[in-house]
Amino acid sequence: MTYAMDLSRRSFLVHASRGTIALAVLSVAGCGPTALSSSGPSASTAGASAAGGGSSDGSGAAGSAGASGGSAGAPPSSAAGGVTWQRANLGFVSAYVLVRAGEAVIVDTGVAGSEGAIHQAITAAGLDWGQVGHVILTHKHADHAGSIGAVLGAATAATGYAGEADLPNITSPRPLTSVKDGDMVFGLRIVATPGHTIGHVAVLDEAGGILVAGDALRTASGTLDGSNPSFTEDAAQAKATVAKLGTLTFETLLVGHGEPILEGASAQVAALAAGS
């Protein structure tokens, strides 16, 4: 099932980390229920750190990004088919680009005007728009879906995806494909994670042990938490989603708001679920 989507813009900064599979994610704090808004991004800098820092989405202040492009190595996974990732840190929200065998997947597109920052993450992985085959939106909010039009306009060969319940609220230059729990896109497992929005999805690379959680999880000042209550459509579902994610196995957690957790992430999510 497919639908279309619409967006706006906001200014952001970019951080990048490098690896065999490159994942570029742009993040925006203050994730709200509207579908779009803001102004354009600035430059890209390197870096991935353990849980900490955050976003205006109740996740604390995000670390500032530098003024020029760059890339620093994230530790490669020791798992077979190990994955590394590129993060575009927009200051309050992040987008990720995942690259394998010369093809890229973009997870989330930031606010409108973020396509330049995303492109920097793609080029940091050694690719360009022509090698982007897939664009996955974790949910409909404007800080994650805001540049879907520009991104799909630049990545002309890419297929766009989003959870079915969120699709009617997304405007896109071409139809998006709905995804559901257990679907596979480019070898990545789609995990239904309703609550923040009803159609929210996460993306799991089982081989590399990386979960891209969107806004189902967040970090703030070194603390892991669930969906920001101020922007959550269904609190009960959001709590159940944390419990569900706590049953999965992954080493690295990449969130839309806040800093990544690079080691022991699934154990931390399980502990959060047990305490909630």
C-alpha cells in the first residue's frame, strides 16, 4: 500500500562515523505531531559517542557539530557481515545512512532543507545519490520526514518506505511503500514500534547488531529513555514498544534524539523495560 508525503525545513549540523556498511541518520529534537517545518542544514563533522548529550526533544542539549565535513571511524562490528554507520547530527535530531556493497539506505530525512547534510553523509561513505536504493522513514513527524521530497528527488532510483498508519500524513513526490513488522528491506528487519506515532517503525541490522530506533527510544545526558511523552500519540503502546525492543539483541543503538549507545545497548533497553 502506498501514499504520498509533504515537508518543510530547519537548520542543522552533521556528524559522521564510518564503516563497511554506512548508515546515515539525521536527528531533530523537539519531535512534534505536525508533519513538516524549518530551515536548512550546515556542515558535517565526525563523531559517534556513547549515550549522552541529546536533543530538544527532552533529550538534553545535543553536542555541537563542526563547520566542515569529515569522517571518523566507528568501531566495526565483529559479527559476520559487520556494519558501521554514518551519523548526520543536526543538533537536535539525527538521520542515518547505511551502506552495503556499494548501495546506501537512508533512515529518516530530518527537517525540510536537510538534503545537503544527508548528501555529506552519503559522500563520507564514498557514495552519491545514484547509489541510494532505499529511504526508510521511522515515522511521519516533520523532523524525520521533512526532507523526503528533496531526498527522493535527488535519489531518483530509491524506493521510499514508512509504516502504513503514518503514510496518509506524509507527502512524497512519488508513492511510498508501506512496511510492517518483520518485513525486510535491503537485508534490514523492520520492527513495528507504535506509540510515539501509531505507524512508527524501527530498523534492525541483525548481522551487524545495530538498531535504528527513531523516536521509540532516546538518550539524554547519558540516560536511556522511551518516547518523549510530550510527542507520544499512545503512551501505553510506547511502553509496550520499549518492552518489545528489550527482547531484541543488538550492540549499538542509534536514536533520533540524543547520542548513540555503542556497546551493550540491548541490555540497557532490557533494563529500561524492566524498570518501567
